[in-house]
Amino acid sequence: MILDKETLRANLDKVIWNIEQARISVSEHHIVKLVTVAKYTDVENIATLYELGQRAFGENQVQQLRERMAQLEDLPLEWHMIGRLQKNKINNLIDLRPSLMQSLDSFELAQEMQKKLKAKEAKMHCLLQINAAKEESKAGVMPEAALETYLQIKAECPNITLKGVMTIGAHTDDTKAIQESFETTHRIYENLEKEGATICSMGMSGDYELAIKCGSNLVRIGSALFRN
């Protein structure tokens, strides 16, 4: 559904206002980046959000990322890969050269990516995905293995530049459980700052304010921006 500019402007303003309120409750020096999750929306809405000042957009699938990048190649957008990456799509993703791959969810995937990046003489910025709530339906490394896995990727995969961590909040209506999953991830992030981590990507449309209060500095928001 293509939304008119004023609807998108109102939605964007509301999200930015909420981000500001949550950010300031942490510290006025706490900066939060907004990445728009574009998977459920029309390409026209992405172009309108660009006009309104939004620059970073994320896609869940390599195929859709490729299509969107081609359709909007005239705009200087910053593209993120935020969904699960299948090993047979690694070469395709490398060719697209996203700004950030947020969903590096295992050491095995890192090894495969390293091989293919090396062959193409390419590099990629990535976040290590952490399954903070330990949910079977979710990808990501377990919290207790995250530190070791991060350091192992850093040591053994020179073509991958790790920039921090990403998590998806616990899939529940229990705010306490969601908060705990964010706090767990943020603790890991704090431990990795000395290893050069600068990004703690947590929070989506339903829980981004809570995520920011738990220390997130990058939120991934889709439906809250595309409400009619």
C-alpha cells in the first residue's frame, strides 16, 4: 500500500519523538540510529521516507535487497541485511555490498562468508546475532558463547569486520522477559566495546523504546512507520 507523504511524515515524526524521549532518559549523549525495515512496504514509500530525511533501510532477504537496491539506485541509501542468510546466498549478498550485515548468526556462517569474501577480495561489516532469550525459533549464538564466538570470528575471519551485536527481543507479552533479553545482550556488548564494538542493535516496532532504555543504539523499525 502506497502511503501519502503526510501520513509517512506523521509516522516518522512520532517514531523519532519516541526515540528521542527514550534516548534522553538514558543520556543526552546517547545517540540512536534508525534503520527502516522495508520488507512489508512499497518501494514508493521508501522513496518518500528518503525525501523526509530517512537514509538507512534494511531488508530480510537477499533477493528483495537486490530488487530494492536496483529500483532505488538513484538515491544514496544505506542498506542493511537484517534477515537470516542462507549459505547459498552469500555470494549474492557480497556482490550487493550492503553497509552492514546485521544477522551473522553462527561461527559456521562466518567461516563460509570468510571463504567467499576472500575469493572475491571483498570485506563486509557485520553484527553478531545473539539469541538472548534462547528461543528455538530464533537464530543466533547463545549468550554464554557470544564473547568467545565474537573473538573467534575476529581472529579467524579477517575479511569480516565485526561492528557489534544484534538481538531480537524475547517473543512474548511479558515486558520483564523482553527487558531481560535486551539487558543480556547489552552486557555482552559492553564486554565487547574493548574489542572495538560500537553497535548494539536491539528493538523493533513493538519494543524499541524499551530497547533504547536498555542501551540499544540502533533500532530496526517497520510497521510503526507504515501505519495508515
